[in-house]
Amino acid sequence: MAGLRERKKRATRIAIREAAMKLFASDGFAGTTMDDIAEAADVSRATVFSYFPTKEEIVFGDAGVAIDALATQLDERTESTIVVVRAWLDQLVGWFEPELVLQQHLAREVPVIGARRLQLYGSVEGIIAGSLAAEGEHELAARLAAASLVAALRIAEETAAARMEQEDRALTGDEVATLLDDAVAFAKAGIAAISSR
């Protein structure tokens, strides 16, 4: 029964987000209310709030859950931080979807969404830097490496969104992997350069 309950909760969450994103695309972020979203998703207003406390949280979907998962994986890691982060980045490929174009537009046009996006990136950066420092990396090296990995995620998202907008096609898995591999190589080289001083 617990499995069925969890599937229903997941289906409700997806329905709310899909309804909201369609409304944001057609009516704008400011022009869409939580009541509108509830009606479009065929749920109560209270249900919407129980899944997403704010409209901007809807835009980023499961980003918070993914960040919590990274923190847990790094706390329980048996491999280096860089290896764990690279594997975690592979799990984010689902973010490179057509809705990413709308998400990027909203982040540029709506200050509260842009601010939330920066906050999410900052959380990831802090988690990675903390894990690298715990491995014994110099604080500056840890922070710079974490910043470069987060910048890679941002660039991968922006590149994917631009491709979908301009060419109406997503980045291939190989293209995403190359972007992320390059970022990891850059971070490793930076750590090595600072550590060798």
C-alpha cells in the first residue's frame, strides 16, 4: 500500500507542476495564481501548497530533492568528492528537457525566480566545497573547484536551452557528458595546480 500511496503522491506532484508550467507559459508567472494552478491540476489550493509552498518552487521542480540527494551521497561517499559529483551530474540529465527553455526565460524575467536559481546553485557549491575541504583540500582550491563544477552545470543548462530554442532539439547524452567531463577535468586541474604550490 505504501508503494501505491507514494506513486499517487508523485503523480499529483507531476500533475501540479505540468499544469503550472503550462499556465506560466501561456499567462505568465505573475498572471498565474495558485488557485489557477489548483484548478488546472484538478486539486485543491491546499494540495498545491502542500507540494509546493511557493510558485517559484514549482518552476524548479525536484531541484531541492536533487540537492539533498547530493548532500547525502557526499556524506556517505566511499569515493572522492569529484567522482561522486560527476555521478550525481549524470542523474540530472532529466533537467535537460523542453521545459528548461521556459525555466531559463522565467529566471531572466522574474527576479524572484532568478534569485531562487542562484540560491540553488549556491547550495550545491557550498555542499561540494565542504566535502572537498573535508577531504583535506586547501579551502581556496575547494571553493574554486566547487564553483567551476556549478558553473559547468549552469553552462550545460544554458547550452541545452539554447539548442532547444534555436534548433528545436535537445543536447544528446554524449554532448551533455562531454560538457560535464570537461568541467570535472577543469576542476581537477585547478585543485592540482593549487595543491602543488
